[in-house]
Amino acid sequence: MPENASALHLLLTSDPALREIVWLSLFVSLSATLFAALIGVPAGALIALTRFRGREPLIVLLNALMGLPPVVAGLVVFLALSRSGPLGSWGLLFTPQAMIIAQTVLVAPIIAALTRQTIEDLWMEYRDELTAMNVAPVRRAITLIADAQFSLVTALLAGFGRATAEVGAIIIVGGNIDGFTRTMTTAIALETSKGELPLAIGLGIVLMLVVFAINALAWGARRAGERLAG
Amino acid sequence: MRTAHALAAAVILFAAATAGAPPDRSIVLASTTSTQDSGLFDYLLPIVKQHTGITVRVVAQGTGQALETARRGDCDVVLVHARSEELKFVAEGGSLRRYPVMDNDFVLIGQKSDPAAIGGMNDAARAFRSIRDKKVLFISRGDRSGTNLAELSLWKAAGIDIAKDKGAWYESIGQGMGAALNMASARGAYVLSDRATWANFRNKADLRILVEGDKRMFNQYGVMLVNPVKHPNVKKALGQAFIEFLISPEGQQAIANYRIDGRQVFYPDANAPGA
């Protein structure tokens, strides 16, 4: 299928427009994953290690939000950032920043829910020791997060995977603007609508290769880290 | 500690991304899928940039959605193709003035085999009646786009109340022109398209133009600056400069020069009376 390789060919020959699209996709999804991790990991650990009223419904809600449809996340962020919305004065609609915000909303619950489960399982294992050592809750959380760091990488990758795969949220808040907010997935949607199916499938292959490469890197880093940790 | 570092890094990253290029000479244009899918903007916007220095960021939506984007103040300029909706938009104060820009026409597309036997007709209303009578699959955009509104008025011209008369043969898909053409191609259906998107569509398979040339299939595009009094964030000077270029002799000539497979698909008409 030589036709299907056209996007690959563009990438290999360093077509600047395509490189920009790949770069923006990675920039948006990696930024969103980073922000979501900064929110989700501490939140998940906190929920795992504390007991408060409404904790169980909160866990159910968090788990349910893992299935938040991207188009709903996109619509909510759109309504907030629209000039007629509460945050309209920021002027962020149809920018890469709006896309990062939307994907953060989408990914944070995934990372929080998976972190909560991981940390809670670990807590069951170490509860007696940590209780006996009389460690304060915040120190407990830090100790357990440090201990679970390799498992948490999987939570981050799940969040990153969700971000790179979705098109529903970013096409609403980004607007798929050529050379500004066009990513791999929105470009695929556009080329499909133009009937340029070979180019669309080629872009799909490029996207999957990029995601595979990121995952391979993460796996390599995890292996190296484990070896160092002995 | 590490978290603090990561947080600081993230904030810097976000700030850097937000800062953007210093003097911002860009506007946001809400426009229709037809102007994007036809390739017109890929050709025209670099010319606009060269003449005016303005970077035009296009959000391609259906006409109904593009006007909604304008109503919310989320774009500076709106370029669409549904004259009555545009006049309504001006009347309600969404814009101070509508400028006609260009036109082309709609074409009725279907399979080579043509089960409703409409090929070669130049009366769109008769063709629509034949499709309804033979109950052959028809794909409707169903998204309040300019093309969708034109289709609805053609059903009306055919004396058919489509809201009441539609059956399983009439599918409203709520998607853009390209998606509708892909579906018609995959399922052997009839579909109404603007000529430019059709000309630039690359998955034609057995589809072809069956009906064209009816005066009622005329397709007029208009451009409007979003009312800066209602929405102070609108980039008034840049938006107006963009419009002035489109309707200037150079802009009109540039539109006329656009070709798909050697054929002109947009006809400038900024100075045509009543456009």
C-alpha cells in the first residue's frame, strides 16, 4: 500500500507542516498529562490515605469520571472559556492553551483514580509499619508515592494515552486552526472529511508510531530506574 | 520538593506558551466547512497575509454554528453562505454590515446507476420529487449549515414538507459536507453539495453530478465583522482590513483565480447588485 505511506513519507522527509502538527500534539498532550499528574497524584494519594465523610461517593465519582466523554469535557471547557462565558476575558478559546485545559480536565480523574487504587493497595501492605513508626499523614503519602513511582508511571501513561487519542474535546475548544491548533487527531478528522482517506490513514499510522515511541521510552526509563533502585 | 520543581516548570511552560508572538496581527474567522474543504483558504490566506500582514485563523464550522460562534463573540469575522440567516444576524445587531463576497452553486450528487432517474434534469424540484417518490436513500447534512438550509428550501420548492414526509430513505446525519459525501459514496445515496467541496473531494468513487444549473441552486457567500460594540474584544481594525481586502479588486481577482483541477469554483461578486 504505497499510497498509505504518504504521511509517513512526509514525516520522514521532514515536512515542516506535519512536523508542526506532531509537535503540537505532543506538546498539548504531554502538558495536559503533566498538569493532570500534579493534580491527580496528590489528590489520589490523599483520598487513599484519609477517611472523611463522602469519601466512598467521591471514589465512585472519580472512577466514573474516568469514562468522561471527551466531547462533554470539551463542551464544558468551551462554555467556560467562550467570550460569553465566565472566563471569557482570558481570551483563551481556540488556542493551544484551551486544548491543554480541556485535556487536563479529561486526564486528571484517570490519574487520580488509578493513583488512589495503587496507593491504597500499598497502604494495606505497609499500614502496620507506618502506623508503628507514627508517621504523619503527609509524610505517609510522600513515602508511598515514592515507593509506588513505577506503578504510577502506568497511570500517567494511561492518562497520556487518553489525551493523545481523543479528538472530541480539542476540536471544540481548539477549532482545528491550520498551523495553530491542528493536531494529529483533528488533522485525521479533517482529511477524512475531504475524502483524502490515504493521507488520513497515513497520519493515523504516524500517530500510533509516535505513541508507541513514547511508551517505549517510558518503559525503558522504568527499567533503568528499577535497576538503579536495585 | 520534586513536586514543587515540576509545578514551577509547568507554570513556566504554560506562561511561555501563553506569551505568544509579540505584536499580534491575527484574527479568528468563523467560516464554513465548504470554504476549508474546497481548499480555498489554503490558497487565499497566504495572499491575504502577503497583502495585509494579517494572519487569519480559520475555525471551519457549518453556517449555523459559525453564526453562533459570532453571537458569542468568539470570533472577529464570520464568512458564511445563507443570505437570510446573515441578514437576520445583522438585524439582531450581531454585525453592523454584511458584505457579499462570492458565489457558486449547489449540485445534486448521486450514483452513476441513478435509481431515481434524475440525471440531466435541470429542475431541482422535479429531481427532489423523483427521489421522494422512488424512496431512494438521500443523505441530509442536518446541521443547520448553509447547504442544509438550501436543501430544505429545495424540498419546499418541490412542494414537499420534508419534516412530515421523510421516511427511512431520508437520513439526517448532522455532519459536515465531506462526511456527507463519504457516506453517500459508501452507501450509494443522493446528496446535495456545494460545487467547490465536491470538486475538491477525493473519494468520489461512483458518485457524479446528476443535476445542476437550476437558478434555485445558487450559493451566495457573505462576510461580516462581529459587532465591536457588543463584543469589545473584537479586533475591529484588523477584521475590517481583512474584509476590505476580500472585496477589493485584488482580493476579488485572487478568488477568481483559484482553480481546482483547472476549473474555477468561486465567482467574486462583491459589487453585484442584490448579492
